[in-house]
Amino acid sequence: MSNALKELDKAELVNLERLAYLLKGLSPAELETLEILLDEEASQTIAQSLRELEEKKGIPIDEW
């Protein structure tokens, strides 16, 4: 066991084990979504795109 794990108290270790269990159960699509949500730049780009969509600032697909 690594030194980092040894330093965690039991409650923290249980939470990490639960997190690991949950992550192992994710589908590829769910993992990809999680990666995007954890990527600050991607999250900002998505948020900006959603704001632009709400403000009708989008480019029609036939004008791409």
C-alpha cells in the first residue's frame, strides 16, 4: 500500500474505494462525459456555446 493511502483515515479510504467502484462501473460514454466535465477548458467552451445558443448567436448549419 502506498504511503498516501496509509496516511488517509479509514473514512477517507472507504470513500476512495467507493469512488473507485463507481468509476469502474461507468460506461465508455459516461467516462467520456466525466472527462469533459473535469476539463475546465472544455466546460467553459460548452458553457459559452450554450449561452450563444440561448442568445440566438449561433451560425445556421447551412452557413458553415
